[in-house]
Amino acid sequence: MYRIYEVKSGDTLASVASNLGVSPEVLATLNGLNVSAILTPGSFIVVPGETTMFDKYVVKKGDTIFAIAQKYNVNPGQLLKLNGLGQNEYIYPDQEILIPKAGTAFYITNNNDTLNDVTQGLKTSADNIARQNRTIYLVPDQLIVYKK
């Protein structure tokens, strides 16, 4: 789901995010950076490697995470985590957030989760999860996806 990207001269978080079709906030969260962080050429950052399981949604005036989650049948708390947003953060018009495509389930791990917790959360077998995720560490906030 993720890959390593080597920063090139002139790259910014915003330019890399734009080229990958994700928001700068998502990249910043993935890498523990501030959105305004300056990238150093030759350094490495984690970027989404595959976006075939997610669509981008552009927030409209009046949208709420709860309403978007309800519209796409996603848990609001999980949708916040997927997009690197906290419970008390606002979303803004023209902000892009990731939404799972139809037939895609995802689970974001919590502290002390077991593989059994993940299989129950995704309603599938451990074998199916292992086939679709390169590495499963079961550390907090790991994104695990399952295409039904």
C-alpha cells in the first residue's frame, strides 16, 4: 500500500502530493511532518503506492465527516484516521480526502490489536488479508486493506 520515494531537488510536500493524487496533509501525516515542512533532496519519505482501492473526494461547503462517512457507508472515526485527521479537526471546502472504493474494506489498527481483531473487523480470513497486504506489523495506526 505504501512505497518509499526519494526526494528530488525542487520537491515540496505539496508537489509530491499533487503528483500522486493525494493531499499534502495525508503525506505529512504518513511521515510525521508538518504540512509546511521543507524536504531535503536525497532524503526519503513514505508515499501511497497504490490508490486503486481509494477515490479522492473533494469536500464541499457544508460537508461534515459524519455526513461523508454515512454517504459512503464508512465509520466516521476510521475515515478520520484514514485521512490523518483528529476528532476535533475541521474539514474545509476544496480539501481532498480519501474514500474507499466500493468493495474495499479497510482497518486501521489500534494498540494491542491481534490478527483476530483485524479479521473480525474486515470480516474475512487471515489468508485473504495476507494476500492483499505486503506486511502486517499490528502496530497502532497501520492501514490494512481488503478488496472484496
